Amino acid sequence: MSVKDVIKKSFLEGFGGANMTMKNMVLCLVVAALLGIFIYLIYRIMTTNTFYSKTFNLSLLLLTVITASIILTIQSSVIVSLGMVGALSIVRFRTAVKEPLDLIFLFWAISVGIISGAGMIGLAIAVSVIVTGLMMVFYQVPELRKSMILAINIGEYEKVAEVLEIVKKYDAHYSEKSRNISKGRVDMLLEIRLKDYEPLLLELNNVESMQSVSLIAHRGDANV
């Protein structure tokens, strides 16, 4: 037997899937489905205070099972794996992921599908438990300074500098998001981070020609 034949045989046997019996395949898919349901429930819990997409959540569940089935198929035959890689390479996803947390859940579902499809069920369960634990613990940790949007309406443009000086006194790193001027009146949106917003609101309210001062929660943050 030539060296070429030895390499070819070893390569093909590597995709032989010695342990990929029908029972093992079904077990991997069942575990992937159960972990997909687990991810579905965790995503629903984590997005109670923000925008929730049921279709995206359902896609996480299905993506876990589909990914596991792809990995199982790739392990069965080198010919099938090469054909599947070629088929998947032409797929393009153009849906934008708006929230970073959605991206984490997306990679989580894909990872669990890959690990389950590879037959490492214990690792898939361990990863899901660890990710859930970290997410739950750090998601509940309150921020010392939450990002808020300060909406200001001033009757005179000349008072803008005074208002910004007051804001700077409380938060030197504030960020001006927008400014609209209409017949001398000014509407401003500022992003600020403070432990206590009450003193700032009271001082701004005492500024001459101040029409209104509003505080808006930013990106689903809890109330002040």
C-alpha cells in the first residue's frame, strides 16, 4: 500500500463516525432540542424589560437543532461534508442584529448545536449552565451610574451655555446627542450618568427661560 493510499484511508476513516449509530444521533438531536428550549426560555426571561422578538427567539431554538444535524451529517461522510460546506458557503444572512445580547444568544445556540452534534453532550450542558449562571448574576448587578437621556427645552438661545455649564458641573463627561433651534427656542438631548439626578434637575429648573426638563431612561434601563 502506497503512502497516498494510507493517507487517503486515514482521512476517510476519520469521517467514518464509528460511534455515530442511529441511537447516538437521535440522542444528540434530543439533547440539542432540550438545550434549544432552555435557551428559548432564558432569552424570554432576559428580555422582559426590553424589546422581545418571538420569531428571533424561535429561530434560536430551531438553529440549535439544525446546527446539530449539520454536524452529525458532516461526521458521517467526507463527501457529504464537502458538499454541505459548498452549499452553505453560498448562503448570505443580511438581517442586522440590533442588540449585542441577541448576538450572544445567537452564538450560544450555534455553539450548543455544534457541541451536541459532535457528541459531547456533557460539555454542551456544562456550557449552557455556566453561560446562564454568568448571565443571570451579572445581569442583576445594578449599575452604579445608569445612562439617562436629559431632554431640555429652553426659551432663549443665550441660556444654552449656562445650562451646559450646570450639566458639566454634575457630569464632566456628558454627551450631547442632538440640538434643535427654532425661533430662538432650543431643544437639546444630553446623555449623562449620575448616581443622583434630583439636584441637577432642580438646578436646571431654576434657570431663567427654562421651559421644561425631562429625564428619559436609555435603552431599557430601569427607573431612576
